[in-house]
Amino acid sequence: MTEPDRPDLETRINARRAELMAKIAELAADARIEAVEASDKLKRKLSELTHIIKEGVVDGWANLNDTVKSKLHRWLG
């Protein structure tokens, strides 16, 4: 990816993370087992993102290697 793509990926990751966090908050009010399971699934997805960022975004978003970029794009799905 070229330098202009970098903010786009970071922006997209942050937007998706915010969407998932909002959905988790919405599901927290629902006691049905389906809602609890959906919330748990979203929490696992956020945990995966946290791990990717912690391990791969060491020197900032401008210095991502291709493996980390690939993982982030895959995470965005």
C-alpha cells in the first residue's frame, strides 16, 4: 500500500471498532441468550483486533508491514 492508503486503513479500523462497541452496548440491555452470544462474538472480534494492533502497529500506522496490513484488511472483512 502506498502512503495515502495508510490513513484510510486506520480510519476504517477505528470506524469499525466504534460500530462494534456500539453494538455491544446495545446488546448489553438484552438478556436473551442470542444477544449474549452475539455480544461475546463481537468482544472476541475486538480482542482479535487489539492483539493485531498490539503486535503489529509498533512504530505507528505509517510503518505497517504487509503481513499486518493483510491481517487488518482480513479483520475488516
